[in-house]
Amino acid sequence: MSGKLIWNGTESYFSKLPLSQESSHDQSYISSAKFINEWQSGKESFAQNTSGSTGKPKTISISRQQMIASAKRTAKALNINKGTSALLCINPEFIGGKMMLVRAMEFEWNLTLVPPSSNPEEHLKKNTHFSFAALVPLQLQSMLGTEKGRAQLNNIDTIIIGGAPISPQLEAEIQSLSAKVFSTYGMTETVSHIALKSMNGIHRSDLFQVLDGISIAIDERNCLRIKADVTLNEWVQTNDVVELRGSEFKWLGRADFVINSGGVKIHLDQLESDIEKLLNTEVVLLKQNHDQLGETFVAVIVNRSNKTSSELKSILESSLAKYHKPNEVYLVDSLPRTSSGKVDRLALCKQLKIDQS
């Protein structure tokens, strides 16, 4: 048995992938075909851009053996076997997409490739069954919003979600799915995820479970450190503040997303989540310089009610602790996002003319 790539209803063995018609395909096929061809030819290392989880974005080299080690670890953790039917609907240029291709080739999957979009079900026949799929939160949210999309999600056995945090609202909606849903923790430097958190069902948890063979520790800031074969057995230092509990950890936020407001440290990641639960909508907190306090923050709220910004600010002021009240409240209809589905905070600052310098 040999794995296949399925594109627009056409099945091709990975070892015999047609490349002569590349110009007639979209970028996701071209990128996938290029990587598959390089992998099948035995290429030993691959250049990959990082997203900035461990510092400034940069280009690193990832070896074939690192990718194989990561693929095996995921297959073992999720009990995914040879011959699996899987869906690739995330960008194959990113590490998450590339690792779907590696898993498919190494474990002889039948991998359906569709163009990355906010709503993958638009590219699928009704009620197509998959054993495994990887999505970003924006895609999951979009699919949950339609009857066809929800039906498609429930025709997937196991779903992993990565690329951006899962909001409290999305987590609540996940509980209605019969599919097993896992949030992933990882980055380019760890060759995709190194920990999984069950989001629904009887094993639902607030903690990430570290996969076998992964060593973790924390530094003096309580930021996570990671070492394994996927990091060439060297420690990778992150800026993610965690609460460590043996082989599990709770993600608390990013160390570089903490402000000092009048001598009080405020973790904006955690506060964002608290305000989202309070208002039942998406909220983004943005740092802002302040003459007296040094730093403060503003709240950008996705408007899903008939309340004005003044009314919402009043709710927050009456519900939050003294130092957790935003300096200003802005209402928006939607949030700008990066290609991976994360909120584009820089674009949002420019849109609202918020000076963070």
C-alpha cells in the first residue's frame, strides 16, 4: 500500500506525483507538490520560517529526521495508523501544513488537499469522512457557523487545532461536537506540536499533556523550555509563561505580553480571556503608553450586541479589578488576521491609530 494525495478528485501516489502541470494549480498544490517531490528524492534538510514564538522571526533549518521523529510521536499519541484518510486545509508553507504532508508520506495516508481558506467545507463534498484533520481556530469557528460545516466536523474522527489560541467562546462551541478535538502546543522550532490538550469529551482538560520523549522545564520567568530529538536535544527557550505540573502544564500567556501599569504587572493574555468570558465575544487588548502609569491598555471588542462602547466600558469598570480596567474601549465588526488565523495586532493598531511607540 502507498499513500496518495487527492486534489480536485484526482488521486496520485506520492511517489508518482505529477508536477508537469504545476502552473495550472493554485499555490497550495504547488507548495505541496514541491515539498513532496523534495521529500521523495531524499532531501535531508528544509528551510522554514519561524513565527516568532521564541524571539524575532527567522529562517531555520529542520532535518528530515526531526520531521520523522515528530510525525511518529503524533501518530503514537493519537493512535493514527497507516492508511488513514486525512484532510489538509491549512497552509502547506507553514510547519503545521508540512508536517501533515510528512505524516501522510511516512504512514501512507490518503491525504485530501484543499486550498487554505476560512471555511474548508466549501471545498468538500457533503459529509466527506476523514479520520484526521488539522485546522486553525478561524476555520473551526467558520465551520461551526453553518449546518454543512458542523456536519463535516462531525464526520472527522480526530481534529487538532493550532496556530492561534482558542477563545472561550470557541471552546464552548466545541463541546457540541462528536469529533475528538485537541488543542496543540508547539512551534516551528519544535517541528510542530510537542503537547496536546483535550478540548471535549470525558478527557477534557485545562492542561497540555506533553508527548512521550519530550523534556520540559521553566526558567526564572516561569517560561517554558523544551528539549527532545525534534530540537536536536538542545533546549529551546520560549516566551510562554506556564504553570508546570509534572508532564503537564497550563499556558498562562506570553512574557512579552505583560505590562507594568503604575508598578502593577498585568498579564494581558489572561485578562483577554477573562473579558471574553464576561462579554461573550472576541476581545483584543493592546498596550498603550501612558504619561503617568508608564503603560496601560485599551480593549478592542467585536461588536455582537446593541451596546455602545461607553456602555461596555461601564460594564468592565464595574466588573473588573481596579488595575484591570481598560483605558479606552473600541468597537469593531471584525478583527484583521494573519494568514495563519492569528489576530494581526499591528494592523489593528494602525486601523485604530493606536500609538505603541
